[in-house]
Amino acid sequence: MRSFPLALLLLLPACTFGPGGAFGVLGDATIEAGFVPGAARDLGDGWFLTDEGYEVRTDTLAVEVGNVRLLSLGGSGPTSFDPSSPPPGYTLCHGGHCHAEDGRLVDYADVEAELAGGGAAAFTTLATLPVGARLDLLAGERVAIEADGGPDLPRAEVSKVEVDVVRVSLDAEATGGSLGGGSVRLIADLALSAVVGAGAEATIDEDHPGTLVLAARYEVDGTFLDGLDLAALDDGDGEVTFYALDDPGAEPLAANLLAAGLGVELAQVD
């Protein structure tokens, strides 16, 4: 899995519980985003290299986040698997993802859902935390989110964390590659209806009181413009724009930005 800093910290304070009562309460949260080109792509001074040989300096790179959800995996039947021995239909399981035969990169939690026989429908939402924030990846921006003392959490096994990504913004300059000595401006303002997620493990019950601490890292790297021939996308005015998913190059750009997903660490403390 490629990583890309959306670092997310969720705190679930301990609470008392009785018959029919809640077993936990979702507390405050922070969410953080960032961009790390990677050693193989980093050219220094804010520039990075694409697979088409373009040199790019990014002035704006941001994502707007809608909601964060904690999910529990339902269904019956065996759901766990050994990543070193992938289930039928998958190969090369590593870093929280498996490669599906149809080319998809699938979270471990989604593979387990398919093994349970329910696909995405096997997941039940335990809690939804509204975010509604624009996160500057270049600044590594962190936003505090108020959870207003809730919602209550039932007895459950936390299996997955999801984040809604509703918009991506980009303003960058590209040169090199097929542009020769010229340059183009890259501008994107794409509304999305996308979800990124990662598997997580935690138990909420009378034997596991305390606080859940969830740290998820969402980190865009220097491959997010890979596969785009920026010179060919220039219509002659020196700009390449992505304002809708049916604009040339917009869909692979969005797919690249979302492909890495989340890396999650979930810990339970007293």
C-alpha cells in the first residue's frame, strides 16, 4: 500500500455501562493530512518527478473530508485469512491490502467481508463523526473535531475505519518530459463521492473498558500524477484543468490520489 498523511486520531473515553446501556462513547478527534514525494521522486526545492518524466512543483494540494466512520464486520462463516496465503481471487497481500485478479487494490477488511459472504453490506456502522474540513496536505494541516460527547458505542468488534473524501484541489506547475523547455499549469477542483478505508481491530465490551486510540495515516506521495501525459492534455493555452471527472485525465488523477487509502493503528488503553 502506498501511504499518504491523513493522520487521524480518535479518542473513545471510558464510560460506565449497565444492561442495555452503551459500552463506550466516541470522544473528540483530530485529522491531519500531508504530502511526501518519496526519495525516488523528490527533486528538492518543492519539485518532484512523475513516471512520464515531468518535473512538477505543487503549490496547492488539498482534500475535503466529509465523515469518518467506525465499522463492524457482520455476517457468518470464516472471515480471517493468512496474508502469506491469499484467498482465491487475490494475490500479493501486504501493507493492509491484497491485489485482486481484476486489478483492484482491496483492504484486508473488505477481503474479510467477501469471505463472510456479505461484501460491503456485511459492515455495520458503529459511529459516524462529521468532519466537513478542507485539509492542506502541503502544510500537514491538523484539524480538531468536536464530537459533542457522543455517539454511544454498542458492544461490537471494530473492523474498519472509513473516511469520506468529497473534493480534491490542486494547483501546480509542470515542465520537462514531452514539454521540452515549456511548462503548463495544472489546476484541479474535483468534487468526489469517494471512500477510503482500512482494517482496524478493537473490542468494545464489558471486558474491554477504557479508551480506544485510533491513528490512521493518509499520505499522498509523488506518484499521484503518474500515467498522465501532461503535454498531450494541454489544449494550447498553457493550462491543464480538471473540473469534472469526465475531463481528460481527471479520473486517473482522482484514482491516484485515492489509491493509497488509510493506514490505521488502533490501540486500547485504560
